[in-house]
Amino acid sequence: MELVSYGAVFTPTEKEIQVDFPDVPEAFTQGQTMDEAIENAKLGLAIVINDKLGHFEPAPAATPIDQLKTAFPDREVRLIEVDLEKY
């Protein structure tokens, strides 16, 4: 098991919930519901981190979740954890 965790910022719009990872900006995604957005976030995060590691790049450092909540007070911020071996 190879777990990684990064904070994600969830932004609702009229049509979807957008998900951004401040520490991994290329892992952005979206979903129609919060559950779908979280699942898509897990997949996107795993793909990007696995790609970086596969190219011998280090995984970016994760900002503590409390700092992200302070930086984005008007949005929902959640910790997304994935097992890289599952993807």
C-alpha cells in the first residue's frame, strides 16, 4: 500500500462541483455530485502522482489541511487520500 494525501478545494458552480489541488494543479477535476467529485479527485490525484513518480519526479509536498482551510475560507476543503497501488 502506498498512500498519499493532499488537500482538495471544492467549488460548486451551477452545473458541477469543481475540484482543485493547490499542491498538484494538474490533478483538477469535477463531478455532478460531491460523491462523484470526490471519486474523480481520487482518480485524478492518483494518475498525476503515479505519472510523476513514473518519470522519476518527486511527489510535491502537501500543504497542511489547516493552512488550506485558512487560505480558502469560503470553499469546502477536504483531505483526499489514495492508495497509488490501486490505480
